[in-house]
Amino acid sequence: MTTALHSPSRRRVARLQEVSLLEGPMLLLRSIRGFSSHRSLMWLACVPVAFIGLGLFNLSAHAAEMPELNAAFLANNLWLLVATILVIFMNAGFAMVEAGMCRQKNAVNILAKNLFVFALAVTAYWFVGFSLMYGDPITAGWLYFNGLFFDPSVSPQLIGEAGLVPTVNFLFQAAFAGTAATIVSGLVAERVKFGEFVVFSLVLTAFIYPVAGSWTWNEGWLFQLDFIDFAGSSIVHSVGAWAGLVGAMLLGPRLGKFVNGRAQAMPGHNMAIATLGALILWIGWYGFNPGSQLQMDQWVPYLAVTTTLAAAGGAIGATVISTITSGKPDLTMIINGILAGLVSVTAGCAHLTLSGAWLAGLVGGIIVVFSVSALDALGIDDPVGAFSVHGVCGVWGTLVVGLWGFQIQGDGSALGLFVGGGFSQLWVQFIGCAAYAIWTVVTCWIAWQVIGLFFGGIRVTEEEEIAGLDIGEHGMEAYPDFASAGN
């Protein structure tokens, strides 16, 4: 009988493709020379600990150099942080208004855009937008830049002067950038591709909006002309509206919106959440306008009151006019009237008397009703009335400073034409409105066209639009347990 000789058994070496996710990193480290022993792995584990310790040491070193925090410094920064949270919460309001005023089959798509666009805006604005808006001059008055990212360091002088911590200031400004991008979503709703909208939002918040904002808020050429836009009727709202209008015109109207040249009603699926969204936006505006004071002082409550009165005036104006024109009060117009009033006072909330703010909102509420009808007559499909609210009333709110504005926080002198200030301020306000319109239309037309060229168009297919963007773009429904016959 022959006995076979067997070689000594050896443990089979597992390959990386065959191990589990938990075992993979350890196998990879052991394959590297010098990391096969437990002692080497222990030294490797010390690296992040060392970095953390170094960071804590640097923080302690800087903290030791700082003077004692004073009450004004704490109050100013705390107020701006609260205002920032209110402005960020406005994203919920925009999402509710837009989703409620659009059809059920597109609710997930609308909510996804409104939620994701803020993440995009903060990232793009952090990477380069804040630097373009508030950096050092490259071409004085027109273009600014201060490198990528921003410097979050706090100096002793800043604390002594009760200035704003750079991180708080950045977050407040980033929330404004997110608002501009969110406005676009309403104008292109129910027919734009999700990915293409994402790319456009990045371009808008990283480049188009920051450059425009620097012209006024970083002492650019419009600031030097004494152009006034206290909280952004033009800089934020009309820029977002013009950007969305270009997209809406390039996309074309939704299927079934116009039949034989006449606009057809396409009712929203949930007016309850649209109403909730309007109230959230109203509350959020107390961060938008009073927060733009950038400090806690005696004028913050005044700005809150002018904001409230304008919203009230807008609601009244839109309700009265919609009742006259349609025979019954229209809830969508009440919602848009409130928002129109808020936009109408955003530029001049620090330059209008209380009665002037209410009147500005009232006129804005009247304007928005006729503007919605005018866009329908022009064949432009704006599903939620975003251009009428933010674009038309953004321009109106900017011009009203030149009509009956005052230097309320200054010497009290008249700025507006109707209160003895002459034509000069009104002319400057008109130049600012035109500049923001031209800049945004030209740059956004280029951006939308380039994006469409690279990605094969910006509009979903006809089949996808009929079925709904929730299924086509996201593979889910907002209300899967309810019948979708009303879509």
C-alpha cells in the first residue's frame, strides 16, 4: 500500500474582493509594508488623536488671546444667529407653497429640489460665492475675490468693536443665496430635469448671485451711486426671479397649460400646506428684514413692524382685486398677496414710514394679481406665480424707495419723489433694477443653454411629464396610499 505524502497545510490568504466590508480596511492595511503588526496599527491610531489635540491646543491658544466678551458683541451675534435660523426655515415655507400649488404627481420632485438646493447653495457659497461677494476688489466696483473658502478667525479688535463673527455672517449670507436659488424652483416646476436644475443652482449661487450682490453690499458701483436695497428686493428676489424666468421660457409651458392660446387652470393639490408655507415664510421674513440690520439695536423692532404691515397690506390688496376680477376671493392670490407685500418692503423696510410700508405692500398685492394674468397672456407658464411675486414685486419694492422713502435711520431727510426728494433717488433705483435684470438674464441664459447642451436638454420627456416627475425622476410617490386620479 502506498501512502501519499501531503504538504504541510497553510492558511489560505483571503483576497480583498472576498472579505466583508468590516474586514476590508484591516486587510488593506496589512498588505502595506510596515502595517502588519499590532504595534504599527497602534501608532496609526495615534494620528487622528494627535490632530485633535493640536486643534484643541490652537483653539486654547487663540482663546487665551481674546478679550472678555462684551454684552454688545454677544447680543449682535446672537440676534444674527437667530435671524439666520429664521431665514433657513424659509426653505420649508417655499417647499410647502410650491408643492401645495402644484400637482400631486410632482410633489416629491418639488420637495427634493427645495430641500437639496439649500445644501447646494451653502456648499457653493462656502467654496467660492462668499469670496466673490465680499472679497477684495479685483476690478473696483465690479468684481471681487478673496480666494477659495473664507477665513473664520476672530480677532480681539472684532470683539472689542462688537462686530460679527465671520462664521455667523457667512451663514446669514449663505441663507440669502439659498433663497435666490429656491425662487428658481417655482418657475421651472413640474417639467425641469432634477440633475440639470442642480447644476444650474450651483452656478447661480457660486457665481451669478454673488457677483450681483457685491455691486451693492460690498460697496460696488451701485453702492457708490447710492442705490438702496436694504434686504434684497432686487439682489435676492428679482435675481432669483429673472433666473427662473429664463429657465421657464426655455423650457416652455407644461403640457395642457395652454389650449388654443388660452391659459387653463391647473389647480394645486394641497392648499392646506400651501397656506402653512405662506405663514412660515411670513415668520421667516422677520429674520430676512430685521436680520439685515446686522446688529441688535432699537431699529430691529421697527423693521419687524414695517415688514408686518406690508404683508398685511399685500394680503388685503390681492384679496380685494381677486374678488373683483374673479367674483370670489382666491386663496392662491391671498397667499401670493402676502408674499408680494413682503417682497415689496424688503428693499425699503429701513427707509419707509409705517404708513408707507403698508401702502407699498398694498400696491404690491394689487400688482401681483394683474401680473399673474399678464404672464398667462404672454404664454409664460409660472406654476406658482413666482415671477409675479419675486420679480415684478421685487422691482416695485426697489422703486418704492425712490417714490416715498426717507433716511429714517439717518437724518430723516426725504429720498422719494412724492415726499420732496426729487427724481435722483428714483433714477438710481431704476438703474439698479435694470442692471440686475440685464446681468441675470444674460448670464442665466448662457448657463441654461450650456447645461442643456451638455446634458441633452433641460426638460423631461413628454411621457415622464404625463406620468409625473415623482416616478420618472425619483421612483417614488408623495402619497402612495391615495389614488392619483386627480393628477
